[in-house]
Amino acid sequence: MSARPLWTLDEMAAAMRAEGRGTLPAAITGISIDSRTVAPGEAYFAIKGDVHDGHAFVGAALKAGAALAVVEAARRDQFALELPLLVVDDVLAALRDLARASRARLAAQVIAVTGSVGKTSTKEALRGVLGAQGKTHVSVASFNNHWGVPLSLSRCPADARFAVFEIGMNHAGEITPLVKMVRPHVAIITTVEPVHLEFFSGVEAIADAKAEIFEGVEPDGAVVLNRDNAQFARLQECARKLGIAKIVTFGADEKADARLLDLALHPAGSAVHAEILGSELTYKLGMPGRHMAMNSLAVLAAASLAGADLALAGLALSQAQPAAGRGVRRALAVRGGEALLIDESYNANPASMAAALNVLGEAKVGTQGRRIAVLGDMLELGPRSADLHRDLTGAIDANDVDMIFCCGPLMRNLWNALSSGRRGGYAEDAAALESQVTAAIRSGDVIMVKGSLGSRMKVIVTALERRYSGSAAEIL
């Protein structure tokens, strides 16, 4: 028997109040907003982005095999009459309508994840834990904004047992409309930290913005909160004011419902002993770092609340791997042996930077190897930015980091605070720093690269991978 299509044409058109034109398929197999990656049988939504208007790529999407395109009524006349189109007033609004229809038909247990740090890693850990126990839909990459959430929700199969969505923000008011679309049974806030300070008066205001996730929680639903976080009481009170009775906590605090009892940190993972909602559990975690171990408590609590088997969930965590740019490890073939690259290039803020330096500190270096941090600017930190960059010296000292490369005008504050013995190199941008880093690596080194997305530290990761690919014998 063939699999049920993602959407029949009738369902889709009715949800979006769309008018059909051309020869349309009976159903579609997926949803895409990118003509470069659209797969045959999918519906292409011509969304207007900050840079490009998707209507310019309708022809390319259909040529690539898209079953139909969703376009604005005001633009319909630019397309040939025979093209398969669904015509709507506003394409992004239509995608949101389709997302709401998707949520309305779901029988799945729905989990939403937000937080200043660890959203994507927690979401990906839930993918592995829940995916081992039933059909699970999880948003891809960091699709957590005004178009990413409705896109992810509209892609959710009707017969999923579990569905997990990441919800992000950098301004107040952004989470509310997204969580009201998702309507989770379980909402997780991993932590609240000083990020996006450029747009907030302080950490308390960030906590209030994160607490918007409570506004969409289903009746009798639960929230999972970090009891060790300084904003816990504030978040707890916000949840109670909205009538949420089931508040589940995680952390090392003795009152936590998902409580860390013991932790053994290893270079490539951790061994965790915890009590999860009254049941003791010992498990291996395939991702290194205390912060990952703490978030695994939230994962297990949420999985249990969603009806998953706790013992099987614990076993699945041994296979958990970091998401791209969030701690992925690669061996580099250098003269005389190997070095280890830890790719943390996706994003950065003071909390995640400290966590990444802790992971670097736990990493095992080879004979005569060094711990090397390549750090790019942390953006959107507002008036405290200079101090927050300078203050990284504490985590650097605590983790015995031997050499620091700094990238960007904000990281100049850290560079000036470093002792001369730790200074590896400085440049205003990643491209200019690239050659300094690649020339410095030797056998036994562990190199961690991290910075905000806008600092483009992935350039350095790519350069290292390109320069030191192949076997050590080939490196001259």
C-alpha cells in the first residue's frame, strides 16, 4: 500500500483558501520554499524574503519537479496559464494557515523547545530519543523563526506519534504567534542567558520573552524549566499566572524533578546518573560537556511526559551527536599525526562560549599538543559587549587554553586582555585570520572554533578541513 501523501490538493487549497490554476496534481509529497532544493512532487511556496522574492524562482522550481507553486494573486499574471498554481492573497500567510491546519489534524504529542542556549542540540537529542520509539517529525536545521516554524509544522505528517519544534526569538513578542501555532503539550526552556542584549533591557526581559512559550501550551500541558538557572523563579511565576499547573524542573538542584546525581565528563561524551521523575537512570551521552548533560535531563523529562519509555530514551542518548556547527568533531591530518577540530562555528553568546571553552578544557591533547581556541565576535550584546568579550579570560584560564586566535573588532577586547604567551593571532575578519590559524596547527592539537553567525567563523573551519584533508603522510 502506498504511503499517504503529505497533503491532498483539496485539503491544501481549503486550508489556504486558495484558487487553483492550470493542471494540478491530486496531492503533494512535501513543502519547499527553496527552488534549489525542491524535490519532485513537492509544493513550492514563493515567499518574499529579505533579499529575494520567491516568485522569481517559480519557473526553476517547476522545472526541478515541483508539483505546483503557491503564488500571490497580485503576481498571477506573470505566469503562463497552463502552469500548476495555487493562488493566494499572501504566500507566507497561506503557509501559516496550512501550518494551523496541520496542527489541527495531528494526534501526536507535540514538544516545543526554546532557550538562550541549547535549543537545537536539545531538539536533535529529542529526535533520536523519540524517533527510536515511533514516527517522529522534527524541524530541520534551525527553522525556528516566522517562516521556519510554519514551514516545519506544515511538513508534519498526519500520522506522526511525536512532533518537536524549535522556537527562537531575538525580540519580545516573536515567540507568541509561533507557539500559538504549534500548541505544544510540552514546552522546554533550556536556559535564560544574556543574549540579544542589544534588543533587551536586561536578562529579566529576556526571560519574559522566553516565557511567551507558555502562552501556547495546551490545556493540562506541561513546561520543563531549568531549576539551576537564575531566572527559574521568574519563569515559574509566569507559567503559574497562565494557569499551567504541571511545572517540571531539571538540574543539579536537590528539588529538581529531573535531577543530576552524578556526572563523569569524558572528551567525547559523558556518563550520567540521574533521577528522572522519580526513576533512577544511568546512561551514556554521546555529546561532551556539562551543558549537554544538563540538557539531556530536560530531554528525558520531556520524553517521559510525552509518553515515551524512559529506559529506551536513556539508551538512545548514547547515539546523540552534536548538530552541525555545534560541537561536531573532525580529525585533521597534519604533519606527524593528527589534530582534532571542534566546530562550534554556528553561533555564540557568553554562555555558549563558556560552555564551548569547558568542552575544549575536557578534550584530550596529544603529546606536545595544545588547546587552541579560535574565537569570533559575539554579536547583539549591547552596551556590555566589550566587558563580556573581555570576561572570557576567566573561562580561558579555568580550562587551560594554551593559545587564542581572535577575530573581529569586538574580540579585540579579549585580545588586549590576553597575556602575550597566549596570543596566537588577531585579524579584523575570518578571511584575514584564516592563514594564521592554518599555519599554526601541529600534531596533537585540539582546535575549537566559535563565534556568532555574523562573524563567519565557518570560513576558518572550512579552511582547516580543506588544508588538512587526506592522510598525515600526505601533509608536507
